Amino acid sequence: MLALLAAGVALAVAAAAQDGPAPGSRFVCTAMQGGAPSPEEELRAAVLQLRETVVQQKETLGAQREAIRELTGKLARCEGLAGGKAPGRAATGKDATMGDLPRDPGHVVEQLSRSLQTLKDRLESLEHQLRGNVSNAVLPSDFREVLQRRLGELERQLLHKVAELEDEKSLLHNETSAHRQKTESALNALLQRVTELERGNSAFKSPDAFKVSLPLRTNYLYGKIKKTLPELYAFTICLWLRSSASPGIGTPFSYAVPGQANEIVLIEWGNNPIELLINDKVTQLPLFVSDGKWHHVCITWTTRDGMWEAFQDGEKLGTGENLAPWHPIKPGGVLILGQEQDTVGGRFDATQAFVGELSQFNIWDRVLRAQEIVNIANCSTNMPGNIIPWVDNNVDVFGGASKWPVETCEERLLDL
């Protein structure tokens, strides 16, 4: 019976050998020619053929593995029979009935082992061949040329883009450096200016060589004179101003005392002429200073009959009387540059704010002679006010107003 089993196993091994492909067989991938397909289409067809080949060889490998498992099972059963007693039998004298089996069962096992090794060798050969077909697929030479050209073109485009980015980076760095240097220079200039202002009188060429700048029409930019006025029965107020604000230059200065916010005010509001207010009494002045150039303005007043005079650039343009006659200017008030006061030192109205620059604001407690005013206006004499002189440490600025060095007489010559 063992001989019959061995013969059956041999036939199964032969059948399995015939089912699989012959050793050494190769799968050849051939590019299909039809019409004039593009290189991309030919490459796509070759890839599809390789995929079909891989699928077919995987199916063949599966069949071979199934045959190997079947033979391995048969071999195990035969080895069990050859080990001695047949399964299910007792160890009795009836074992003589197995005398028809071959006396050398080891020979059958050896034959089955050789068949199994042969199948394993063929399986490894097929797997190696499959890997070789996939990795060593031969593509047409024109495909390679197309791919190389495409890769070369992509590489050139990439290098060109990198060069453009490097140029942009360099340009941006240069622009950033220039902007940073400009900003640092401006900040250093401002810092130096702040330092100069903190030092007081030494900030300017001389104590009076500065101006107050009020660039915006707001209710929070202004200058303030630290000193106040004593009781006055006459005065002369002179100043340099430059403005091109419209409508109206606003309020160059105002003096308010408790109980009277309009003790002394010079204002040009809206489309009205320039007005002088004393103790809330009003007169219009024939002054025209809104051309953006430096102008020297002087106003004189005396309580006797309320006489007044108005000078522009050293020339008397108007005179009058009955402006708050016999009213003495009250002491202890607040002098503000650039704003009109509704209360003492506050309640500013942006529509009445002065926009421009002010300098050389001086007050005397008498009426200056006409020649003295001419000499001041043409810069032939330096004559500070004996009540309020224009000096740096007597003027504070607030809300963004600033003080800058200036020689008004030199700038006046540039305006001419």
C-alpha cells in the first residue's frame, strides 16, 4: 500500500511541474505600435503591460505555492506511515498484513523530499525572474531621451527661479537697509532735538532763536507762556508768524483772566478779518498774513480813549480808538499761544486754533514808537519785551506742538 501512495505522489509532482511555466522562460514587454502615439502614451502603454505581467506572474506563484502546500501535506502523511505502525491499529500480530509495503520506506521519503526541493527551486527562480522583469524593463531609447529632456528643462527652470529669488532677496535687503538707515537717522535727529530742548537755553544759537510749530488744527496743540502779566494801562505786543491756513489762520495768542476769558485775543476765524479783542470788546485790524510767509505783526493799545495801532512788517496799516477805553488789563491771567480760551487755560475750540509757526512773541508795558517797531521788523535791533520776553525757558509746548531753532530774520529774507 505504501508503494501505491508513493506512485500517487510522483504523479502529482509531475502534474504540478507541467502546470507551471518552464524554468528559464522570460516575459518580454513589447511596445505596441499604432498610428503615431505621443511618447507619453507609449510610456503609459508599457507601464500597463508591465502591470499585467506582474499580475499574471503573481497568479502563477500562487498556484505553485498551493501545489507545494499540497505536496508538503502528502509528505507529512507518508512520513507518518513510514515511522512504523499504521494509525488506528493496535500492536498485535496482525502487523504481518503490511508485508506488501516496501521494506525501505526511507527511500519514498527521500524521493518526495527531492521533488519538494525541486519545486522550491522553481518557485525561487520564478520570483527572481519576476523581480528582474519589473526592475529591468527595457524602455525605448526615445522615451529615455524625452525623459532626459524634460528633466533638463525642469532643472533649468528651477535654477532660473532660484536666481530670481536670490536677486529679489538682495534687492529687498538693500531697500530694507536704506529704509532702516533713513529711519535711524530721523530718530537720531529727533533724539538730539529732545536732548537740546531738555538742556534749556543752550538748545538754540541764542535764547530767543526758536519757533513754536503748530501744524494741525486741533484743540490740544498749544504753547503756554510761563510768566503772567501785571496790571497794564498800555501795552505793545509784537510777534513773527507764518501761516497759510484756510479759512482763517486761527488764534495766534490769547490772554484770559478769572471772570474774563477774552481779556486780550488776536484771532482770524472763518472768513472774518483779523480781530483784536480787549475785555471782550472787538475791533477789526487791516492785516493780511495768510500767504504762508513770515510776517512781523505789532499791536499797540492804551487805556486812554482805547487808542490802538496795527503794524505789519514795520508798516502802520491801521489805527483807531474807543477799544475798551479806561479798562486796565487785569493781572494774574494765562497766556496761550495757538488757542482761544473759553475758560482760564482751557476749553479750546479746534475751529479757532492757529495753524502755522510763531516766534519772537514779546510784550512791553508801553506803546512803542513807530521807529522802534520798524527797527524790530527789519531786524536792525534786538529789543526783547520788558514784561514778556521771548526766551526758551519761558515757553512750554503741549499736545504735539514743538519748538525748533530758527532765525526768523534770515527766513524772512528767503520769503522776499
